[in-house]
Amino acid sequence: MIRVKGFTLIEVLVALLVFGLIGTAAAQVGSQYITSYERVRDKTLALWIADNRMNEIRLADAFPDISENTDELDFGQYRWQVLTSVKGTAEPTIRRVDISVSRYPDEYADPIPVHSLSGFIGDPQ
């Protein structure tokens, strides 16, 4: 009788199952990594935009009036919406500034909020 060496059908199927599970897990980890990277990238760019806007207001020669305005700008590869709200406080020589930065996922979609920043600015006089 001749003995044939090799794998049985059951052994091959088990091996394929193990490799399939490993491949699925690797794909999920890769997807989570990409999502995490995109979130950190967007938060970093939005933080820079909000900081720039706050510094523009602080460096302006005039004390900011109570107002609310929306600007759109291109920063990095993306289009952003910056909502700046200047509010009064109990102290008339201090203003509260709230800045909200949102990113447009594409040219037809509504912007998605990414970061907000609040601060106070005093009258330099």
C-alpha cells in the first residue's frame, strides 16, 4: 500500500478559515487607523484656523464690536467655514469670542463641525 502525504480537505478548510479571520481583523485595524488619522488631521488644521482667527482679532487695532460673521477659506487641501461670534460680557471692556470651525466634506455637502475655541479680549485703552 502506498502512503500519500499531504493535507486533508478539513485541514485546508481550517487553514483558510484562520487566514480569512486574520485578513478581516487586519482590514478592520487598517480602517480604524485611517479614520483616526483623518480625525487628527482635521482637528489639527481646524485648531490652527481657529488660533489664527483669534490672533487676528487680538492684533486688530480696534476693540471688536459685538457681532457674528461667517467666513469661508481654503486651508490645506480643504474648504473650511469659520463662524466667529463676539459677545458682550458683564464687564463692558471685555468681549467673549467664540470661534467654530467646520470642514466641507465636498462642494455640495453641509460643513461638518470639527473644532471650537473660546477666549476673552480686553479693550487695549
